[in-house]
Amino acid sequence: VQARFSFHIRLNCLDSAKNYCLLTIITLNRHMKALIIDDETPATLVLAKKLGKYDYIDLCGTACSGNIGLKLVKEVQPEILFLDIELPDMSGIDFLIQMKEIANKPCHVVMYTAHKDYMLTSFRNNAFDYLVKPLDEKELETVLSRINKKEDISSLEVIQQNETNEKN
């Protein structure tokens, strides 16, 4: 996640036991790299257009097959991946399994498919969420909101860990 703007206010003070008190106020506004892996061009175009409304999403590429998608994932290392369940050369589930070997960092995989039957299998293979075609804009907004909340919590955990390490 690339931070576009970060604002920190720190207030350090010693209490009576000479322990440091630290107040940190953080606002993060970041760009997240996204990919779409789907062999249906119209569905890809619809999703790409909807993602264009979110200024913090950088759509870095699309692929119409699993093998090309895996190459893109390795090159781009996205934070968000929209993945169709039925690709011409492999299933989305097989893609998820192979992606684990090449991803250098966590990625929120959102299954984007017309097939509701694969929902449980997707979640068991670490999909973050599931969008059903045709795309519902409110559902997309909900998914992106969940991703942002998870990223904010992860960012705060890293900051808290760094501050703990600084004290020691």
C-alpha cells in the first residue's frame, strides 16, 4: 500500500513513573493497486468503469486467462484482485492456490463471478469477498469499504508495533 498522505501528531510526556505517554493521530489516504482477471470483456469493462470512480484504486491491469493473470500478479503485487471463477485455462480456485506461491504480500481477492455455487470453496481458499455478476454498485462499495477498514486496522497495528519497538 503506497501512502499518498500521512499526517502524524506526536505528544511525548513523562508521567510520574517516568513512563513515556504517546499520542499519535494518523490519517491515511492511500492508493491500492488492483487487477481484474476475467475472460468476459463486457464484465471486465463494467467493473473497470465502476472502479474508476474510486480515486484511491489504481487499476494496474486486466487479464483474460489465469496464466496471464498469474504473470500480472507476480509483476504488480496488487492489494486487490478481482477474480472470475471460470477462466479458459484454469479455475479461479486453482488460480488462488498458485497465487499463494508468487504473491510477496497479502492481497484481498474478491471473486467476481456469475456462479454462486463456488462461494464456500472460494472462502475456504482465502478469498476476501464475493461479488456476483451483474455487478451491483452498492455491493462493490461495501466490499471496498471492508477492504479499507481491514487496511486501516493493519496499518494501525504496524504503527503500534513500531512504537512498542521504539520504546524498548
